[in-house]
Amino acid sequence: MDRMLYISMSGAKQTMLAQTVNSNNLANVETHGFRADLFQQRSQHVFGDGHASRAYAMTENPAFKMQTGMLETTGRQLDVAINGEGWLTVQSDPETGEEAYTRAGNLRIDDAGFLVTPGGHQVLGDGGPINLPPFEQIEIASDGTLSILPVGQDEAALAVVDRLKLVNPPVDNLFKGKDGLIHTKDGIQANVDPEVRIVSGALETSNVSAVESLVKMIELSRSYELQVKMMKTADKTAETTTQMMRL
């Protein structure tokens, strides 16, 4: 009975972890550029000093959903969306200079003049973090080239100041970190890919399907209830066995 109880207990716990992942996906259904986390459940033997006769349930987060979202036209000058495959490059750690990648293109200018993502990560260009002087107008070309019209200048003074670092590393070398950004598994910075193109004045929606996430939430809830029932059944069976042994 202890094996039955252990399996159902671990199953209930892992189902709760899967529900957490699914709930996080659902909470980000309106987050631009968000990539849904995938999860799977399987059995795993308990290894130790003796024979691996016990098994438990385990939830894994092996990858994230690569499907691209829809493009929404916003008309905002600092909004960009990757057209097809590719990523924007940001600085995930200012101290080490570590790079990471994102599809969230609703950019803004911080108080220091740096171009940053909604999460505050500095966007990288040809020479590192992009810092822009005061401007009246900004244009972002399809290849990521940034051109600005400085304050007080006429339209003829439109000047190129930097270019977004657009990359497209192999999918099998990518993983999603706890910071929500995409990182390379080998830790090597991706090179600029001239084939990557962006759409200015647009944003990519989340690739989370609200309907699928809601259906999965119901399935996981029912699975959790089933595991709890199994635990109760194991407890009753053990109690009955104890009473019979007393006879």
C-alpha cells in the first residue's frame, strides 16, 4: 500500500507543478512576444543503495513553444516585431555582459537614454547597448537600422545612429531561462543574421492559446482529484488490512 500511496502522492504533487506552468502560460496570454512553456509528465524509478523497485511521477519542462504569434499593427515608432524567424538581442546581465534573446518588441527609452525592453533589459546594437540622444522622430528599418531626427533639426538631418542586433541561432541550442528570456545552451553569443527582418510599428502577440490552456487546466484539475482519491483509497486499504491482521 505504501507504493500505491507514494505514487499517487508524487503524482498529485507533480500535477500541481504542471498546473503552475499552465497557469503561468495563461497569465501571459496578452504578453507581447511571450513563448508558452511546454511540460510533460512521466514515471521515474527511485534509485538508491538498493534495488530500484519504487517509481514516482515527474513533471518536466523540456522546451518552449516555438510557434510565432500574430502581428498587431500599433503605429508606435518604438514598436517592432520580428517578421518570421529570429530574435532581438538584449543584455541579461550588465555585470558580465551576457546576452539573451526575446521577441518582445514594445521598446521604450529609459531615463538614461538607453533603448530597453518592457522588462528593463537594454537592447543591444552593433556596439553594445543602444543609447539614443534626444530626438523628435525615430525610424527603424526592416534590417534593424535606427535613424533619428535630433531635436531642433529639419527632416534633412535624419541620421543613422545604430542597428538592432538581430540573430537566429539554431532552435535546438535554445532554452528559456527563469528570467523569461531565451538563452543559448552552450553559452556562446549568436552572430548577427542579415536575413532576419522586422516590422516597425507592430507587435507580435503571445503564442499561448487561451482555449487550450483552459482545457488543460480542467484536465490537470481532474488528474489531481484522481490522485487524491487514490491516496484515500490506499489509506482505507491499509486500515482494512491492519484490522484483518488484528484478527
